[in-house]
Amino acid sequence: MVVNEMAASTASRHFVIIGGGPGGTACATHAARLGAKVTLIEKDIVGGAAHLLDCIPSKAMIATGSAMSMMNDATEMGLAKVDVVLDFEALGRRVEDIENRLETTLTELLVSQGVRIIEGVGRMVGTHEVEVTTSAEDGSQSTELITGDVIVVSTGSRPRIPDWANVDGDRVLSTRHAYPPPRLPDHLIVVGSGVTGVEFVHMFNSFGSNVTLIVSRQQVLPEKDPEVAAVLEQTFLDRGVDLFMGARAESIEQTDTGVEVRCDDGRVARGSHVLLAIGSIPNSQGLGLEEIGVEMSSGYVQIDHNCRSTVPHLYAAGDVSGKLPLSSVATMQGRKIAEHAMGLHANSPHRHIDYDKAASAIFTNPEIADVGVAEADAFAEGRKIRVTKVPFSMSAKALINNDSRGFVKIVSDPATGVVMGGSIVGRHAAELISVLALAISANLTVKDLVESLFVHPALAEVLGEAAE
Ligand SMILES: Cc1cc2nc3c(=O)[nH]c(=O)nc-3n(C[C@H](O)[C@H](O)[C@H](O)COP(=O)(O)OP(=O)(O)OC[C@H]3O[C@@H](n4cnc5c(N)ncnc54)[C@H](O)[C@@H]3O)c2cc1C
């Protein structure tokens, strides 16, 4: 009831959203649902880099690699062995098809809600005025000035390319050249062992490429729980991945046969291709934000807990806001912005985003997922925690799946039993972590998990066991 009243009083608000990735489109659909007039400006594809260049194509390719691995293990499932061959062109078509279908569905949803989508480049020319430049097929350009009551900047980010790397999209690749690359690398060198880097290692290793991973520290996934990282490190070694630990790439040279990557400790990695996965930078240049008084830091829009910038009616969602660079976070920010700008927070309880409670996953084999407080961080901070851990080898479903690697670890408050965090390594970890994410967000206790009636046989049963 309150929602409807608020929506009625703010229905005339015009949202102008620059950037149609998860942040922008979530804000658009939500604001439209709340009764706002919405204009969405997108220069490339509705769905954003997330759909076209990052999350979706990477996961589509990883799914194909997983299918190959499963078929290679066919005999262990009671099947006769078949030789599976990767059809690289068919893989490219599959990725494109998924992207097209997602774009179509999302565009249809936005249009059905009355959102006006403009294909063009937006930039601020006043605090409320956005100039949109559109290009016609003949190369001519035209501009339109749009005035908004609420402005949302959700322009995303792009791969960080160091000046010593001459990315050519052929042998020297950024993450954006890999879906799929022009040809399957014989030997891929991946520079960067964060989430993106290790996913590429897994992907190309499962396609049959030789892979070398250059790890600048002494642990792959340096930001993650060491116990979790160790499982992945061992898996990579078992699968023949060459790990250059504690080495920083400094230069890339193209040779007649491939590439050479020189590291600061003198080692040289030789391969057919190199892929850089060393972080991202925000897409904020040329948007006119500083000129209208928006405070920025290292190119990121500075936002408060309502995702609002220093210009009160201008919000930022997604990677450009400098918070957790996850599609799920961008989507939630978009939704919260719509609620805040439509005044919902004024008359009903409003929960701000707690970035520390965002679940995230790494789509390697085994999958890795975590949420909330990490055991190592809690110890480092001297916090009192209870940690319980159960391996998937206890699970009937894991045996049925022929994959009992990994474990579930739950971090809880020893005094109250409230679930504070968790890590899952194993098949379907990215799905299973949602149970812990919900437990954390709803302040549930380990007892609540223990007393939940999960399906049997199911991997989720291990969550109940780990909560004991
Ligand atoms: C390889 C890789 C894999 C990833 N996998 C995952 C994953 O599995 N799960 C996950 O949660 N996250 C993943 N991420 C992170 C995720 O892709 C980003 O966090 C997400 O895309 C951020 O959404 P966004 O809305 O900020 O921006 P984007 O998705 O980058 O969209 C921004 C949009 O703005 C448009 N734009 C930019 N400037 C303008 C302008 N001036 N005018 C008009 N339009 C403009 C762009 O064309 C783009 O479409 C991955 C990232 C990478 C690099």
C-alpha cells in the first residue's frame, strides 16, 4: 500500500540511465515498475559487458569445457568411452546465440515496461542534462538533449592493460578477446591469478590447451581463504598447468612461433598466446562527471550507502561505483537506486546494501564460492568465531555424481550461533552458496540450518551437516 502511494507521488520522475548493463537495466525495470518514466542510453548491447563480454560468455564456454571433462570421465559413470572433440566454430555460435537470446529477452522486457531505449553514447552536459550522440549507418552523427530528474551512471569497466603489453587481439589477448579467441591456443599463458585469471586457466585447460599461469604472489586467488586456494592450486598442478609462483610479468614479446612473457625474477614463459587478466578500470572518462561536481576517486564515482554521488540526484551503479565488481551487486544497486529515488525509503523500512554479505563464485572445477566473514580474516582481526567443516566425501549425492572433492565450511558466532560466513569448494558450489547467503542475510543460526529439511540425496545436505 505504502509502495503504491509513494509510487503515485513520484510517478512523474524521469530516470535517465547511462549504460545498459546489469546495473542500468535493473534500475530501469525497477523504476518503471514503480511508475517512473525511464530512458536508457546504451552504446553497444542491452545487457552490457556482462552479457556480451564477461560473465555470460565466460560461463557458457566453461560449461562446454565441463561437458567435455564429464564425457572424458564417462567410463567412471558406467558408460563406454567416446572421444569428444571440441568444435571451436560451434562453440563460437553457441556463445553468440546465448548472448543474442539474453539481449532479446531483456530488450523485450524493458520495452514492455515502457522504457525508452536509445542506442547511443551519453554524457553529462549539465547536472540534469544528458547529451546523447547516435551514429547512423552512413557514419553521420546526431545529438539529442535529454533532461532527467534522476540520473544513473552505470557505464561499467574495461580490462586494465599495462603499458608493457601490446594487446592485438590475435596472440596477445585481453579478457575481451577470449569468447572465443580467433583460434584455440596450443599453449596459453595467463597473466593474473585472480578470479578471472583462474577461470580462464580452467576453461582453456579443459579445452585441451597447455596453460601456464603467472601468479604474482605465493598463492593463486590471493584474496581468498588459503585453504580454498590450495585446493585449486593442487587441481591445476594435477591437470598439468604450469604455475609460475611469485613472478610478475614485465614484458611480452611476439616471436615467429608465439609469445614470450618475461617476469621480474628472470623467468620466461613461452607459449602460443598470452591473456591478460589483471583487473579492470572504470568507464568514466568523457562522461562530464567532474565538470558537474561529481566527486571521483581513481575514476570511480564516489557514492554513499544509497548509491548517491555528491550530486544528490545523480546515482552510480555497478563497476563504475568502485564497489564489488559483480553483476549481482550491480543489479542490486540498480534496484536500490530505483527504490531510493522513488522515495520508498521514506515510508518503509529500507535495507542498504551490505557489500560484505555478497556471495561470489569462481567457476573452476571444482567450483569455489564464498560469502560473508572468511575464517582467515576473522582470525587476523582477532574475532571470536566457530568454524565447522564437512567434506563432500560424506555425501551420498557426491558419490552418485562421481565427484566427492571439496568441502563446506561454515563460520558462525560461538555465542549466538548466527551464521557469519561460509566457503564451499565442490560441484555446484555456486548454487549451494545461496543457502548460506540467505542464512546470513536473514540472520539465521546454525540451528536453523540443522533443522531445515533438505532433499535427500542432495549436496545441500552437507550444509546441514557442516552447521552441526
Ligand atoms: C571475464 C569476466 C567474467 C566475469 N564473470 C562474472 C560472473 O560470473 N558473475 C558476476 O557477478 N560478475 C562477473 N564479472 C563482473 C561483471 O561482468 C561486472 O561486474 C558487471 O558487468 C558490471 O555491470 P555494470 O552494469 O556495471 O556494467 P557493464 O556490464 O560493463 O555494462 C555497462 C554498459 O554501459 C555501456 N556504456 C559505457 N559507457 C557508455 C556511454 N557513455 N553511453 C552509453 N552506454 C555506455 C557499455 O556499452 C555497457 O554495455 C565478470 C567480469 C569479467 C571481466
